[in-house]
Amino acid sequence: MTVRTGSCLCGARAYEIDGDLDGVWVCHCSLCRKASGSNGNAILIVPVDRFRWVKGEDHGVTFALRETYSITRCRTCGTPLPAETDARNVYVTAGTLDEPLGKGVRTHLFCASRADWDRDEPDARSFDERPTRSG
Ligand SMILES: [Zn+2]
Ligand SMILES: [Zn+2]
């Protein structure tokens, strides 16, 4: 069986996921945009019995932003990881996977709340690495 690993930027927190995953959900709601400081949250929805912490389970700090919305970040580096849990699933921040997933985005949520800049301009540039100079 496939076992995937993930971790925060500083390595204090790490987890494993058993089995294959369906793909990524991206939530563009205003809470996810604010909480991430970006275009939203990219999430893997993982059944609780297939997710386990291998390090740093208690090394997070949780911010209860709303009654039904909270985020947990690494106490040392601030990486959001994973998102939250309900009775059946763990909501794992996809950017914390250590290795390629082999699947892409399957679902976009709250597209009506999407930031108007969350798209490429026709002349958008792409670099494989950081460009050597700006402009
Ligand atoms: Zn960390
Ligand atoms: Zn959201």
C-alpha cells in the first residue's frame, strides 16, 4: 500500500497517509483566502483511519477564527498543517506533502468568492526557478 508523508517547513510536525488519494480540493472562500494570505487553501480530504501523526502532533497552535472555522499551525514555523478534522475526515493542507501526489486539482469550492487576481493575465510569465533579475 502506498504511504505518503508530509511535514511542516521546519520538520517539527510530520504525518503519514495510507493509500491512494482522489485529488486536491481548492477552497477560494474569503476565510481561506485571509487565513492563508493567498488564493485559498488546497486540501486533501483523508479518512481519519488513514491519517496519523508521526511527529509533533501536539506541536500545533489552533486559531478558532469562527465557530465552524479554525486553522492549526506549527508552533515553530507557522506552517498550516493539517487543516481541521471532523468525525470522518482529516483536512490536510496539500502543500505540506513531501512528494508528488500524482493527481491534480479535482474540485474548486466557493468560486464566487475567488479573488479577482486569482487567474493568469494573458502575458503572465513562468519560471522554473526564481528569475535571476526582476523586470
Ligand atoms: Zn514547523
Ligand atoms: Zn474556505
